[in-house]
Amino acid sequence: MKLLVIANWKMNPLTEKEVKRLFTSIKKGLKGRKNIEIVICPPFPYLSIINNLLSSIKLGAQDCFWKDKGPYTGEVSPQMLENIGCKYVIVGHSERRETFKETDEMVNIKIKEILKAKLQPIFCIGETEEEKKAGKTFHVLEREIKKGLDKISKKEIEKVIIAYEPIWAIGTKKACEENEVMTVALFIKKLVSRLYNKKVASNIKIIYGGSVDSKNASDYLRESKMQGLLVGGASLNSKEFIKIIKSLNNIKTYLR
């Protein structure tokens, strides 16, 4: 199983020139690397630009709508994303939940449509600092997983990637401790086992996101035994992102 590293550029960079420069720099720095699946998720306007520059790097989107077409001003469908070369779609990110008031039910509908378009959903879950302090981490994660995966079949769940992103760690430089991440990963595996079966739980890919950088990236995969990373701010610095990827070269243990 390949490790998975996803770059979420969010609403950056500002210009097409910067996008091309950033992507080209990353592409050159990671040329020939085959042991890690690398996914770049740029803003919507740059998807086609990045797709034309792709090689072994895969293309992902940061969000989508839950209809394939129609009178939905400003929205983009999974089918449209598939048609321009996307392979992955981030869904349920905390910034979407908080700023745009997306509910667990909305996330669930999106996951179903993403799967219908034969794309892989990167399903984000995570607790706030207040929820963590109140001891509600596992309650929150269980709710998000159960509702997010409602009526997703055993066959479909094989395509879903669960991204644990503690909200209090995103962009704060308060990276979650590796032992905490491993505890969460084990909890997710047990919950998926209850919802589906042990085989599904064993095969599902769980990744970590939240203040990931080149200093802690390998620890998250080695110590917490996650199977990949969702990288935010650090992915906008090509040198730092390349360092993150290269730091994972000798990681061979995965959570099972």
C-alpha cells in the first residue's frame, strides 16, 4: 500500500504564474518518486492548468456540490471534476463545516455523489479545542463518521479515505501528539469494523492533517502509523513540501 500525501492549497496562490511556478518546482523536486501517491488540490480556477502539467502527481479538488448539473449558481459537480482529470475530492473539511455551515448530512450526500462519479473522497473529521477539552473527541468523531458514511456500502467504503484533522491544530502550529493520533486511528478502525467488518477496517486508509511540516511528518506515519498526510500551509512552500515527501522515504509500517 502506497503512502498518500495530499496538498491542500486552499485559496492560494493568487495568480496563474505563481501556480505554475509552485507546481513545476514540486514536480521537479519529486521527479521519479513512485513509493508515495502525491495529490495536489488547487483552487477550482487552476484545476485545468495543473492537469495539463501532471505526470505521476494526481489531481484533486477541495470540494464539490451534490448534483451533477442544474441551476446551482457557483457550484461545481463531481462529474465536472472527473471530466477535467480529478481523481480525488476533499469533503467535510472543518473550514467548510464552520464557514459555510455544512452539516454531516450534506457531507454524506457529497460523498455519495463523489463515489458515483468514480472519484475518491477524502473525508475530513475532527474536533474543536473546546470539544477536546470537554473530553468529547471520540463522541464527535463517531457522530461525523456514522453520519458521513450513512448508507455507504462495503464496496464503496473501500474508496473512501478518512482524514483526521483536529480543528484546533489546523494552521495553529499546535500539532497533535503522535500517541494521540494513533489512539484516534485505532478508534476509527474499531468503529469502521463495527459499522462494516474487520476486513474493511483493516484496508481503509486513514491519514492525518493539522500543522504538518518536514520536522514532524515522518513521526506521524512511523509513530502513529497513519497511512498518509493532508498538508495545508506547508504545501505552498515547494522546498518544505519536498522535504516532507523525502522524509517519508523509509516509512514501511502501517496501521493494521
